[in-house]
Amino acid sequence: MSAIALKGLKYRWSSDRPLTLDIDALEIAGGERLFLHGASGSGKSTLLNVLAGVLVPEGGTVQCLDREISKLGNRERDRFRADHVGMIFQQFNLVPYLSVLENVLLPCHFSARRRGNSNGSAEREARQLLGHLGLAQEIPARTVTQLSVGQQQRVAVARALIGTPELIIADEPTSALDAERRGRFLDLLLGKCQALGSTLLYVSHDLSLMDRFTRCVSMSEINRASQEEGAA
């Protein structure tokens, strides 16, 4: 069964700009771990936002976890994303005035489904995830502004994983980690996705990581617009 199926996908940022995405088809099987790479400006981040329902395409269909999210309204897409998608952003998108623990728990506040998936205690799961990512016991009480960039990135990862979402979308999640922590992070992410049967779509420029994934896809292979001037 497909976790994601795209057909005839087209997206542009405004009517006076060329297409950013022009993808005939892309299918990702349930439980697959897909490594997606491409040059800057090839449309990788735009594609991730379309798949998560943040952006709405101008043409084609976006089937995600048996729902055609391209036809859902704004509130329905927001609910779908909160319940089923864990996102790891390049810029982290952490809330600066909240503690580390509160940031990790945010998805469980927005989604009763993910809160219910946390084995009876969302806080316990949050602390376990932070521990597996190498964040010391005293760190959960700190505000995220007190952390290094690498630490903030790991908080963002824990927030994406909590509540066992079926789809994990990761946009350059290891860019601020050293080799040892990058390996530990991948061990946790891949291991948890495999144990839960979650589908992983992982974007990175680091081609040395691709052997750890079940399939590797280049944006230049699937996106006709990636070769056009102005793609972003």
C-alpha cells in the first residue's frame, strides 16, 4: 500500500513565475525509507510542504495515507498534519519562550491521537526521546534559546517523533550535527520508523547517508521544472 502517491503534480509560487514542481508521478510505499536529494533550488522543500498539506498544488493529486489531501480544506489539512505527520524543519521552528520539554510535547497538545499513542504518558515518551538523542537530564527544563544549534535540532527531531506519526518528513535534519551524533540520530530515527512501520521521507545534501535508506531519488529524475530557471 502506498503512503504517498503523486500524479500530475504542478506547483508555482505565483502566476507570473515558472513552475517550481512539475512531477508526473511519485509513489512511496508504506514503511519505506526514502532518501531524496537535489541541488539547491530544485524544489525539495516545496515538495515536502505540498506533501504535508502546508502548500496546495495548482494541479494534480496528492494522496497521503489514503487521503487526497490536495482536496481538503485548510482546517482539514491542519488536522491531518497534526495527527499523522511529524515534520523536522531546516529552521527547527521551535517556540523560544517554551522549555525544551514543552516544545517536544506540542504535537500532543494539538492532537489527541498522538497524545493517545504515547503509551499513557506523553511526558515520559518525550523524556525518553530526548535521552536517546543525547540531551542530558537537566536540559528538558531549559528554554530552547539556551541550547546550541545542534541541541535545538535534536529537540526538533524529538518533537517530530512523539506520538508515533505514520509519516515522518525530514528536511536536512543532520546539517548541524557532528559525525558521531549524526550516526546516533540516524540510528534512532531509522530504528523508530522501522519499529512503528512509519514511512520516512528524508531530504539531505549528504550523499554519504543514502546507503542507510531503502531507496534513493533525485529531484532531477522526477521534477521537470528543476532544470528550469527560477525553480525554487
